[in-house]
Amino acid sequence: MTETPSVRPANTGVRQTRPRTEGWTQKKDADGRPLLQFASPKRGKPPVHLADLTVAERVEKVKELGLPGFRAKQLATHYFTHYTSNPDDMTDLPAATRSDLVAGMLPPLLTEVRRLETDRGDTIKFLWRLHDGALVESVLMRYPGRITLCVSSQAGCGMNCPFCATGQAGLTRNMSAAEIVEQVVRANALIAAGGLGGKKADDHSMERVSNIVFMGMGEPLANYNRVMHAVRTMVAPQPEGLGMSARGITVSTVGLVPAIKKLADEDIPVTFALSLHAPDDQLRDELIPVNSKWKVDEALDAAYNYYEKTGRRVSIEYALIKDMNDHAWRADLLATKLNERGRGWVHVNPIPLNPTPESVWTSSDKDVTAEFVRRLNDAGIPTTLRDTRGKEIDGACGQLVATTEDEAAAEALM
Ligand code: SF4
């Protein structure tokens, strides 16, 4: 696909706010460009957990621990269907060896540091401490007919986006597959115990997380192998895994093109989301530093290839930022770029920011937002404003970062 010629009209009088960091300094590389970190710094690895292993490896490990291989399936049943790692709950395991078996196969991975709830209790943000003290978050949200968990895939992030709190400190380390899965298991345990609000009084159904979005801390495709192992474990039938539908799992990226191509060749039809936020390279180079490596057209080609290979409609995420990327001509340019690749392959989700007066990162005016959405819809691109639930507890994508209070709470636990 050739690059679309710039269609920016001579729109004199249109305000253009440029991206810049506020209150922190972006790390730069030797060429003066925002530093991108793809490799995870070397830190002590988290303990190996049942959810890091294939079914065959679980059997082997149980045998190494001196027990018959079938105990692996019993442990997996406790973990993936009863959401427990507590040996006291596992009365079908021999009492004498139970604790050692659980310690060897289900070591603790996440310590809960803090939990923030909305008033109705239907949105909960968890702050977790990992074995090495790194902090990550997940956000659990009840919607009509579904329960969604936004999970983290890395501690910190190496993509250095200037608007993002998570990226400020850089990448601490990749999370293991089991650390990713454990976020879901812990959320399911809380739901099973009645800890998520908003359930109707006459609803007695067994509930659990139905949808996962990889939109917490980290760039999931920069931690490709572990994220894919976690996804395989989520979709594996119980008791081998969590028995979830791949379609309910959304993997999002700021545009790591080779990894998007790889994802398209996997045999797992997850929902794919590209966080685009700008249709022109001039702005996107500043807004999403990885754009200096893979340009808008390359990222869109890779997204279209994902649709062609999987038949799954792709989502384009677009945070609307006042006077920065919310111009009518940008809606038109985005529509042109999407339509020239085909029809019916893509859906756009503009995301209204929280209003932050005095900041360059503030929300678009209502009429501007409506115009942006209208132009895309009129051009035949299905477009829906996304719910920004979670923002009120500082838990929406690109805003996940441990505060000093969180760190103090974590220290108190150590
Ligand atoms: S917006 Fe996403 S990719 Fe960019 S720094 Fe934040 S977490 Fe990383």
C-alpha cells in the first residue's frame, strides 16, 4: 500500500497544540529522539508457576516434586475453576504433601497493595506488588452483560508516550505469563465472593470475567511470547486454562508492526486494537514515539493484514485531545486512509479524555467530538465513542502509574 498523500487543507486559523510532557522529562536516545526500550531490563525472574507451563510441563514438574502426574490436573482445577491457591481448600490432595505441592506449583505472584472502588462498586482498581517490589495495576469493570478486566502486561513501559503516566519511568520489566493470568484469577475470586458491585438482586448466575483488554500497564506486543502464553492459557478449556472466548480478549498495541504480523499468523482470533491517536506522521511521531520506527501507513497495513488473515474486524483507538488531534481534517484523513484499504474491516473508538484545565492534554469540546465522530460515520466508518469508565479512579489506559502513596502502601507490606 502506498502512502496516502497528505490531504491536510490550508486551514488557516485552526489551532494546533503540540504534544509535550508536563512535569517530567522524556528520556532521549543518542540521536535526540524519545528513547524506546524494547528489551526488558534483567531482574530476578518471578517464580515459575503452573500457569507458565504447558499441560505436559505441569505433569513433569509435579513428578519432579515426587508426586504422580495426575495431581497436576487437580491443581489446575483448583486454580482455574475455583480460583484458589490455598492448600486448605484442596482436600482432594494428600494432606502430607499438599503444602509442598502448592508451594512448588502455585507460588504467590501478586500481593494486593490497594483497592479503589467507585461508589457503586462496579469498577475496582487493584494495585499489585510483584515478587521483586514492582507495582502493576488491573481494573475490573461491570458493564451490562459483561465483566471486563483491563490487565497489565509489563511493569512500566518502554514506549515513552509523552501523555502517559506509565511510560514516564520507562520499562521496569516484562511480566511473566502467570503474573498476567493471575490478575484474571484474582478478579474471578473476588467476583465469586460477591465483591464486585452492580449485580441485579434477582441475578443468581455464576459470574466471572468475560472480557480481557490488554490496555493496562505496558505494551503487550513488546512482551510477545509471555502475552501469547497468557492468552493461550485464558482460552484453553477448563481445567487446563480459564476457558474464555478468544473474541472476548482484546490485544492492543501502539503499532509494533512485526509483532502485529506475527499475531495475525497465530491461530487465536483475539480482537485486535491499534492505538492510533493521529492519522498523520507529523503529529504521530511526537505523540507515539514508536511511530518513528513504523509509520502510520505501515501500522494500518499491518492492522488490515490482521483483518484479512483472521476475518476479525479491527479496532482503532483514538484519544481525542483538544486542539491536538481532534481537527475535522484529521477525521477526514483517517477515514480516507481506512477506506482506501477496504470496507467493513475496521471500527473506530474515539476516547474522550478527562477534562484537565491548564494542560495540553485536555478533552475536546463536545461539538468538536461530535463532528469528529460524524465525519467518520458519514464516510462509512463505524465509529462509537468509548466509555471512559475507570478514569475517575485513575485507572484508564495510559494513566496507570503507581503514585507515591501507592509506593508507600507497598513498602508497608514488605
Ligand atoms: S500509552 Fe501505552 S504504549 Fe505508550 S507509554 Fe503508555 S502504556 Fe506504554
